[in-house]
Amino acid sequence: MRSLIAIRHLEREDISGILEQAKQMKAAILAGKPVDSGPPRTIGLLFFENSTRTRVSFEQAASYLGFRTVNFSGSGSSMRKGETLKDTILTLKHERLEGVVMRHWCSGSASLAARHFEGPVVNAGDGQHEHPTQALGDALTILERKETIDGLRVAIVGDVAHSRVARSNAWLLHRMGAEVRFVGPRSLIPGHTAKLPGETYYDLRNGISDADVVMCLRLQRERMESGHSVSAGEYRRLYQVNRSTLRAAAPDVMVMHPGPINRGIELDDLTADGHASAISDQVTNGIFVRMAALRWVFSEPRSAPAKKKEANV
Ligand code: NCD
């Protein structure tokens, strides 16, 4: 058993293994065949932040695996009475849950939960830190269209500063051999991108020039301090991915977005719904990588992984 906290902690073989398993699970489910799900488990789905795609796909993944889920949100719990995250996690452990999937607004909360739960924890997004299963679903989607990630030029456009999706994707894409670019206004690119694997571009057309994949991000206003953000109008004028700006990218570029989309800001409707868009595939593939991730955390590691120090970048 192990936890899935951050793509940054995974080796290339772990990533390929989870993706291969997800591919097989997808093929089985689409063909109406049974999947190799291992023993049935009871897992907690703890969402302390809003979620549509991630939450529903974990529910779907668990149900395809024959797992039982116990749903838990901060607002209906004793955390409203002041209970700490640590005590909440310990309570769930003593309630005999076998695993936990958690989304929380605080970066580092997934590691804390894993430390106290002492069983598998899957990070479904911790603050601005990581969202590993999103990056795995995105990778499966890229592989379906491009066959390999190695050597691709991938531009991650927008609010990189506040995005756990950008961080997990950057680590995964880099580890699998892609060239990663971060594109956006200075105020939305973290000052310490030197710690992230990728080059920074402040001009959209330069940043997406010849890109094979353009990954848009949502402007995450809930994470911005007032006065530190660009206006929606200004962002749209300089950074919107649309038919005209996409001419700079490779002719067979694929366009991605983790959702929820601010339509007309990060992306125009024609692009979001057009043939280059892989957004609906990202949503569907989220189910299969989450099935594979749940299987992976309940399986034994090949060999004890070397301990790596975690840094919140
Ligand atoms: C993202 C998230 O919550 O991190 N969405 C998702 O999980 N599909 C991105 C976002 O909220 O912008």
C-alpha cells in the first residue's frame, strides 16, 4: 500500500504503469468486460473544496472497481466545531476506512493526511501544490491523440501561479520527455519557475509557437490576493486561446483545459467545442486513471521507494 500525493514523487515507470493500467481498464469498461479490480475496499471521499469532475469521476471509478465510498465534506462535519484535519483523519482511520481520497485548499494537506492515516491517501488537489490524477488523465488523453509524450512541445497557458494542475502536469510531462513551456502574464507566473521544469514565455504567440499541445488554465480568482490579478478583459485580449492565436501552434495542435472553463476568457467557444479540443476526453479519461490510481495505491510497491523531500513549489 502507498499514497499518491504528488507526480513529483513518481518515477517514470510508475507513471507509465498507471497509464497502461488505465488504458486496459478503459478498454474493458468500454467493451462491457469485467475489470481486474482486486479486493473490494471502503474508501472515504473527502472534499473540502468544490468539485464536479474530480469528485464524480472518483465516484465512478470506485463504483466500476466495486469499492464502497463514504462521502465527507467539511461543511457537514465536526470540522465546523473546530476539529483539526489531523483529528478528522484519525477519526476516519478508526472508523475503519481503508483509503482516503482528499481535496483540500491547503498545500501540503495531502501529505499530512497520509502521515496520520497510515494507509493509502490519494491527493485530489491540495491548494496550489499538486493534482496528480488530473495530470494522469491529461497524459492518457495526450497519448490517445499523439501516441507518445516524448519530444512533444506542450504550452501551459494562464494562471500557472495558482494552479496545482500546472504543477502536476509540468512534472509529468517533463518526466515523460516533453518540452514544457509556461505562458502567461508576469503576475500569473510564479517567481520561482526555476524550480519547475519548463521555460517561461510572457507572449502568447511566442509561447505556443509550433506547440503540439496547448493546455489552458482557469483564472483562479479564489486564490488571488486582491490587486495581484489581471482583469478578465485584459487577459482575454492578450492570452485567449482562439482560432486566430492558435495559428501560431502546430497545425495538428490539441487544446486542453482541466475545467471548469471560463468560456470567452481563457478559450473561445469555437475552440473549446472544436475538433482540436480534447476537453471532453479529459473528463472521461479522468475516470479510468482514477480507477488505476486506486488500484495502484492498494498494491505493493515494486521496491521500497527512496524517500524524497517535498517542497511546495
Ligand atoms: C481544477 C482544480 O480544481 O484543481 N479542476 C479540476 O480538478 N478538474 C482546476 C481549476 O479549478 O481551475
